[in-house]
Amino acid sequence: MKNLFSRAGSVFKLIKEAILGVEQDFTSLSLNKAIFLLAIPMVVEMGMESIFAVVDIYFVSQLNDSNAVAAVGYTESILSILYSLAMGLGMGATAIVARRVGENDRAGASVAAVQAIYLAIGVAFVISTIGIFYYKEVLLLMGASQAVVDSSGGYAFWMFAGNYTVTFLFLNNAVFRGAGNAAIAMKALLLANGLNMILDPLFIFGFKFIPAMGVEGAAIATNMGRGVGVLFQLYYLLRGKSLIQINWNNLAVRANIILNVIKVSGGSILQFIIGSASWIFLMRVMSTFGDNAVAGYTIAIRVFIFTLLPSWGLANAAATLVGQNLGARHPERAEAAVWRSAYYNAFFMGFVMIIFLVFAPDIITIFSQQPEVLQYGTQALRYVSLGYIFYGYGMVVAQGLNGAGDTYTPTILNVFGFWVFQIPFAYLAAIHFGLGARGVFLAIVLAETLMAIAAIIIFKRGKWKEVKI
């Protein structure tokens, strides 16, 4: 009994250490401890990002307006391109910052972070400019009905206009993760998400002097919450309270470093864009079955994100460990970190799969009681969850490659997995062979499973250990 209490005390001490963000040398700690200290705040961080998606769709669904839910689905499918750009830049920043930290070059890590932020500003500007002026045309191009555009298009306008907040939130947190300051990234998301949860119902339904803004209120609340999170991040970067610091010495534009960030991020951006573009195509196929099908699919995807993003947290922990250990010239330790993290992730995702298979109707009912929406959402949850164990293992291995700076191998896998296999299969199965929405869901399962198996085979070959960044 004494040993049990002693072990429990040690676990709680580690959790406290992880949450507080005590500075550590992750290249010399025991591997299990390093994974634990990085993964806890990263899992919480990604969990908070996933709650953003679930909270928005929950409150919007309470409007009992399938047009509003569909508008969120179409907009998020389009914004997935933005998320791909932000996450791709972030992955490149994580890899470079982690490598510099592993080499004990903190000044170089800070300079790389600043140049990545400059790139993020340019990306957000382009997206917001296009979205503000052409959001209606983009929604129609996605297959949205004129009724969806007329009644709920304002959601797309505000999400495009405020895309700076999500771009900076993703990028800055990627910098913190690469430095091993995962606790700061976690706290930024906790703050942003907490504010969004308060503002969402107030802005959507109104309260006293606050007018009811409907689905537009969800977008405004989300941007405000994320904006406060970005201010929190900047406080740490500008006030010298983190390993990465922004000051007058590293504000200058460094063309050579920007090119290096672009080079490393290029593969990450492409792999995320390729994946996101495939989701846009799948949404376009789903639109042929009506707005209720899109609404059900949208709810299911939000629930998927809720479980996948925490899993991403563990994958990001592996990426940081790979980058830092390669910088410290410990390639075997970097590889061991990936295999161990992948095992933990697959175990977690297997548990989630069982929950979805058993309780899918109950989960979808939380968001909508409309029979057709419930039918499509339940079907999506059950079919797609069948590949969860492979997703869990594969995403860690792919992030391990990204953390090493080998961002083009996962890109090639995405090209073949999504565009050569998933999209043709989804279209043929759903439309030509009459499987309907089930054809789309089967395409997702099969493509992700095959990509995970391919990533594992490639990772075992070990060429990623020789990448220089």
C-alpha cells in the first residue's frame, strides 16, 4: 500500500511538473518521463482546440437550423486549407526550433521563430483578403445552397476576416512546442477556449444588452477567444518569459532563414493541403445527398476532431523529441521515442473506437435530433472509427518524420493516399456504385489505414535520421 501511494505521488508530481512547464533537457531525461512531460500539456492543448470545434457546433445546432450547421461545415472545409498552411508552417517551425534547441543554440531558435511568424502574417493576409470579398462565391462553389449562403453566410465572412487569430495561435504554439515549452501552448488554448465557451451562447442567442447574432455570433466569439490566446502568447514571447524570445536583436528579416523555414515547411504545408483538399472534395460529394447529409457529416467530423486532436498532442510530443534528440546527436533515442509514443496513441484510439461503435447514436443526438441528420452522423462515426487504431499509430510515425525535417515523405504518402486512392474510391463508391454516403466513409477508413502502414514501413528504413535542417 505504501508503494502504491508513493507511485501515485510520483505521478501527481510529474503531472504538476508538466502543467507548470518546468524547463527540462528532453535529450537526457528518461524516455518515458520525457514523453509524459511533453505529452500531457500537448494533449490538453490539442484537446482544447478540439473543444473549440465541438462547442461551436453544439451551440449552433441549438438554433435548430440545418442551414446554419451546413454553413459551419462548408466554411470549416474551406478553412481547412488555412489550417493546413498554419499547421504546415508550424510543423516546419517546430522541427527547426527543436533542432536548434537540441544543438543548444537558443538564439538561433528565437531567430527562426520570428521568421516563421513573418510568414504567418503573409498567409493570413492573403486568406482574409480573398475570403472577405468572395466568401459567398466560395460557399456556392463548395456546393452550398443559396438558402445556406443567404441565411448563414455571415459565419464564413467573420471566420475569413478573423483568420489571423487561428494562424498565429497555431504558429506560436508550434514554436513553443519545438522549444519544449508545451505548457505555455496549453495555457494559451485553455484561455482562448474558456473565453469562447462563455461568449458563444451570449453572442449566438443574445443576453440583455448583447443582441442575438445567430451563427455569426459563433464566428465572432471564436475569433475573440483565439485573439486573447494570441495576446497571451505574445506576452511570453516579448517579455522574455520563455526559452524563445522576441526582441530588437532578432526582429530583422533574415532572407536565408525564411527560405530555410519555407524549405522545411514546404513539405508540411503540402501534406496538410493535400489532405485538406481531399476533405473539401469529400464534402462536395456529400453535398449531392442534401444539406441534412452535410449537417450530419459536419457533426461527425467535429466529433472526430475532438478525439483526433488530443491524439495529435502525443504525436507532436514525439516530433519535438525527434527534433531535439537529432540536434543532440541521439538518433536511436529519437527513433525509440516515436515507437513508444505510437504504441500509447494506438491504445488510446482503440478505446475511442469502441466508444464510437457502441454509442454513436447517443453522441450525435447531443447535437441534433433531426432523423436524417442523426442517420448520417451515426453512420459516419461508426464507419470511420473502424480505422482508429491505424490512425493513432500512423499519425505519430508521420509526425516523427516531420519532426526530423523529412516533411516530403509524408507529403508523397498523402498524394497517393488521398488523391490516387481516397478521392477516386469515394466518388466511384458513393456515386457510381450507389453506396451513397457510406462510400465516402469507407474511402476515409481504407485510405488512412493504407497510409499508416506505408508510413511505418518507410520510418523503419531510417533515412530520416540523415536529414539536415
